[in-house]
Amino acid sequence: MAYYVNNKFNIKLKYAKAKGIKMIRIIADSSLDRTKEMKEDENIEIIPFIIDMDGKEWIDNEEINMRSFMEEMGKAKNFKTACGSPHAFYTAMEEEGDVFGITITSKLSGSYNSAMVGKQIYEEENPGKKKVHIFDSLSASPGLTLIYLKIKQLREEGKAFEQIRSEVEAFIADMKTLFISVSLENLRKGGRLSNIKAFLAKTLQLVPIMGARNGYIEVFATVRGAENAFGKMVELMGEMRKNFSERIVAISHADNEKQALSLKKSIEEKLNAKKVYVFPMGALNTIYADRQGIIVSF
């Protein structure tokens, strides 16, 4: 089965219908961060998270004012996040074409389960109408970006739905994610880190380099000082993956473009990565990475 891809969604839909060519659409929750160019290249359905900070709700979409959000984030004493409903995912599946969905790791959020319930309801009500598969990214932010790019690549190569599903699942299993939260305060507020650990890290100026292992957050190393931590991150990347010559790296940052670009340069020089993307995080990823936080997937 051939699949038609065009940068303009409406043209793609009209052409595909006229030619009888099967389309593959991509949907995702708002943990998917992308560059401006990626957003202009393809209009995909994003299911936003809702973030409650001290009783005020913020919808994680393109309309959110990130400057105001981060100012409120710094003042907030408590926050909680809510993923999109099964109905929201169901509605996104109703549009024309087969569907691949991407969600933040199921180990940290109910988004994957919500998408799966939406898929189950859609398939029960529309048996055999289309193919739908939801990918559990086992990651966040740039991890979803790399999965999105992988799906696009395979789709543009004309791969069949089942082949794309298989290759992307293998890609996810092999993908690595590391991150540095310069401030651990939001991890503490969100219940991802104890008060004692946060206090000791702040007092001793220790910066943990964390990462995803099977979708769970783990500490891979602890370094004194942020600059040393980013150097150690590149070192860990080299240990975790020996050859970057054909590897795309994605870096997302929470209001820390300068450090992200410095990290990009270091990765290009020391690891010889094929391509390195840098882009800002949306609200959901910012709330956990915290101001100045950086996430790298490769």
C-alpha cells in the first residue's frame, strides 16, 4: 500500500481522495515538542494536557503564554497535570486516514491509557474502518519528537502501516533519553523527588543527570555544578551509544536556549551526530524539567 505525503494537509487530503491513496495521520499528546519548521511542515492533531497550578488551569497548546506560565510556575506551591480524555483521542481518530498516536511515557502519565481507551471505543464503533496504533514513547519531549520524525521518514519511504509500526516500536526500544533539571523544586512539588533529596542537592550544589529506563526516571550520575553536569551528559551519551554518525539527536529546553545550543555544539564536535535539533519545551515538559531544564533524546 502506498501512502501520499505533502506538506500542505488540505492538498494532501484532496489529492489522496482523488487518487484513492491511503493516508497515514499522526496524533500526539502535548508532550510532543517540535521546531517551528516541523510545525509548518505538517499540521497534526495535538491532545493538550491541562496543568493546574494553585487552582489556576493552563491548557498546554499553541495559545499558551509561556512567559506568563513560567512566572506563575516559579510562584506556585502545588501543581498537578491532567492528560487528554479518551473522547479527545477518539475525536482525533475520526479524521480521514489511518492513525499513529504518540504519548508521553505511560510510567509517568495516564495519557497512553487514555489514548488506548479512545482507540478501543473507536474500533468498537467503527469495525475495520481504519488502522490505529498508539506508541508509548517511554520518554518525553524530544523522545516524542524523534518518534514523530521516524514515522514521517518511513511514511515518506512508502512503507506499509504494519511495517512502520514494527520499525518504530524497535526504534523506541533502542532510544535513549537523558535530562538535567537545574532546579529540582518542581520534581519535588510533583512528587517525583523527596524533600530530603531536593534539600541535599540544593545545599551541596549537586546536579543529578537523570534519564528514562523502560519509561521510568532514574539517576544516571550526580555532578557538582551545572556546567560539569552538561559535560558529563555528553560523556554518558557517548557511553550509551558508540556511533552517532547516522543518529539524529533532539534537545528541548525550558527557557535555556544558550545552554541547549552549547550542548548541541558539544554533541556535534565530540559525538559527530548526524543531525541535532534544538527547540523550546511546551508547558507540560517545562513543569517537570523546570526553568533552565534540558532534555536530550538520541
